[in-house]
Amino acid sequence: MFEQNKIVLIPTQVFFDASGKEVDRRIGALPKEEVIKKLKELKFIR
């Protein structure tokens, strides 16, 4: 399917804590508002 539709990459956003441990992964592009919401949820920003 990917080759047939010429899809090369799927955007993936991976969130890590301060120690480098993966705490969340999202496949597909997230709008800026969703990224900010996730960062607040994970207590990376206020």
C-alpha cells in the first residue's frame, strides 16, 4: 500500500522524560495545539 501510494514517511512524535525514557509516542502529524496539550499533560510545560 505504501509503495503503491508513494508514501515514504509517516510523521512520528516521540516524547521523552528528562532521563531519556520514552513516555509517549504519536504516529501522524499533530497540530501545534495538540503538542502543547501533550507537553502540559506530561508536565513538561505549564
